[in-house]
Amino acid sequence: MASCRLNFSLSCPSQTPRFPSRNPSPPPLLLNLIPSSSNPHKVSCSGIQRRRSLTVKAHMTTEEKTVSGDRMLVFVPPHPLIKHWVSVLRNEQTPCPIFRNAMAELGRLLIYEASRDWLPTVTGEIQSPMGVASVEFIDPREPVSVVPILRAGLALIEHASSVLPATKTYHLGMARDEETLQPTVYLNKLPAKFPEGSRVFVCDPMLATGGTIVAAVDLLKEHGLANKQIKVISAVAAPPALQKLSEKFPGIHVYTGIIDPTVNDKGFIIPGLGDAGDRSFGT
């Protein structure tokens, strides 16, 4: 297992590594964040190989994928379309409608990547026009839940239903105080308790200081979820938020379009893309 140490206070993997042209579909960059006891601004990262198991019952199979370890993983998929939409979002000249569409397209791609090896499936046989075929479907009895953090999260999940055949959406409204940078909850549409075995995507475009996403995951856990049942989807992430998630929620997975190096004193990611909510909705 290869390992390395990243000093987030100085540099960050804002670009994904190049892969040989003979491999057109390289795996996402995986960062296994481990807080350093000697320096709170340092984390170590390790490449993790994902594993999966197959459970067979009667005439159908339900595929249950598992991952190794209890450490937070950060995925930065090296897809050119992800880089394209991040670039559109960064441009200060991008008008509101195009910005919102770019955020929705980026969210669709990240959810697609995050759902790989995670969705419940059933297999069987069906009759095609030409004969009997073995098939595999997403199990509609176990819908994946999507939790957008309002309001910017609405743009990020706009195309989620085009990727996920069966979803439930629970809205979570949180506002960050511009002085203290602490979040407050103004809308909570989470169920009293998530069903056992639920899979939940919590979507927040900007992981900056980490206050909002940590509060959101805390709420999800209060409603019956474990760390490994939650995946975080974001457009841009920064070290402070990743550090807090790593320390508080081991085993959680984060999928982001890019990791930027720093956050300013007003809580904005640098270079980032500005206020995602304002730019998505023009207000």
C-alpha cells in the first residue's frame, strides 16, 4: 500500500494526476485522511483498494459492497467533464443560468461516481425480443436518499433523478452566520428515523470551514444513520472542512470536483467559485 503525507496548509491536490493514454478510465483519486497528532494542519493519505462481496438469496442476488477501513476517503474523479464544469463554475463571467446548469451537470457526474459499487441491485432473467437474458436492476425497494443543503445544494442535485432510478429527497435548510461562520437550521425535512440499511447522499457545493457539513452529518446521525451510510457530494472542498470531517466521522466518503488550498477569513474557499447559492439563483 502506497502512502504519502500532504501538508494542507501549503499545498493541496487541486489537480488529479495524469494517467497513461492506454488506460482511458483511471480510477478516482482516493485520499485517506488521517489527522496528524504532531501537526493539526497535516493529514496523511493512503491509496485504498475497494472490495465487494456478493450475497445470494433464492432466485435473486442482492449485491452489497463494502469498503475497507474506518478512515475517511476523499474521491476526486479525474474525468475531463468534471474538470470542464468546475472550470465553468470558477469563471466570474459565467451568467446565472449557465452557472446553475454547470452545477447540476457536475452534481450528476459526482453522484454517478459516488453511486458506483454502492447501489443495491437484484438480478434475474427476462425475455428479450430475441431470447432469455440475464439482467441486473437497481433494487427499487431500497431507494437512495438525497439530502440537499439549501439553498445551493438544490442546484447540485437538480439532475440526481437522471442518474438514480429510485430516490427520496429530504430537504435540509441551513444558513451560515457571516460573523461567526456557524450554521443554524431553518428547515428540517428529515424523516424521524431513516430505515435500516439506508444509503444517503448529502449534497453541499462548498466544503469550506466545515461547520455546515459537520452540522448536517450530525443531524443525519441523530436520525439513525452510521458514518458508512453517508456520502458527501461537493463541487469544491478545502482542507479545514476535510480535516473536521476526517476527525469526527471516520469511514465517511467525500466526492468532490476539486480540492482548493485555503479558506479566507470570511470563510470563502480560495480560489473557489464565489457564493454558490447567489450565483445559482441570482439573489
